[in-house]
Amino acid sequence: MSRFPILLGLLFLTVSMHAIDFRIGIMAGANSSLNQLYTYSDIKNTDPKLGYNGNLFGRFTFNNYFIQPEAGYLMNRIGYSISENGSIQEANFNLGQMYTSILMGVKISKLRFSAGPMISFTSNQSFEALTSQNSVIQQINDGRANLGVMMDLGLDISKRWCIDLKASRTFTQSEFNAVVQNKSFNFSGNTGIISIMIGYTIFKAP
């Protein structure tokens, strides 16, 4: 796993030397969870909540084709209904995730269509008195970083500004454990989001 950032850096360096158009930018926006979760015991229902995300991207354009590596952070928020002592209680689960993706696609006029692989892992969790069984480092060492796919539909509204609609989903499952009032609640599943983001190019060459 530690080799991936190095390979990503080499990709930036190699492709930028031959790219017709190269730019670096930032994106930020709002998202809604797109998870497929499996709940157990007293967790009854889940529903998506509004979250947020941001990233740093590079874009290498060759004629009408481009490669877009990204690295960012997102907050995946989920609402839960929990049965406690015969009554239903509502709670929110906040899942912070770091991610890296490499999108490949085609540009038609001002529209961009792209998709590619992504890697994400949990950076922080909170669910009232949530406790995680593994630290972030242990999750990576145990192979609990998640592989997935990201798709993107972008619109370049000016030379520096753009609007992107993104959707992502992991292929591999995560295991979670929440402790509320000394009672353990377990759930697992595939995480994902759908988001709308505004991007700005901070560097462009040539």
C-alpha cells in the first residue's frame, strides 16, 4: 500500500512532461451517502445524510482524452434507527474517509466523462460514544483499506472554474463497531457517495 503514493507521484512527473495541457486544482462540495450496509442486532434502519468533501486534483489532457489523479477527504454521514429498551432512537454515524483515485476519460467540448479505480480508508469515526476496533494504521496493515471505483461527469464553465458530479462505491466491505451506553452495535458493508463539487484551477500550463 505504501508504494501507491510513490507510483502516483511518478505518474504526475512522467505524464506532465508530455502533456498537451496540464493543470492542478482544488474541488469542494456536498455529498449524500450511497452505502450498501448490513446491520445486525438492534440497528433497524439506515438512511443517507448530507456530508461534505474536498480534494486536490491534477489533469493531463491529450487532445480530447485526459487522466485526472485525485487525493481528498470526505465525510460520509448515515442516519441510524436503533432499538433501545423497546423504543426506537435516532442517531447519526459520521465516517471520515481519505481517498485517492485515478480517473481516465474523454472531453467533448466543455463536458468531461471519466471513471477509474480508487482506494479509500477510514480516518475517523463518530457515533455518539463510537469506538473503533482498529486504528487507522492497523486498518491499512490488516488490508482494510478499501478498493472501489469512481465515476465523474464534469462541466468546464470557464478556463478555471468547473462543476463536477461524482459517484463512488467500494468493492470491499468495512466492519464497524459502535458502543452506545455500554452496548455494542455491529454493522458492515460497502461505502460510497454521490456528490456535487465546484472546482478551481490554481495552476495551468502551458
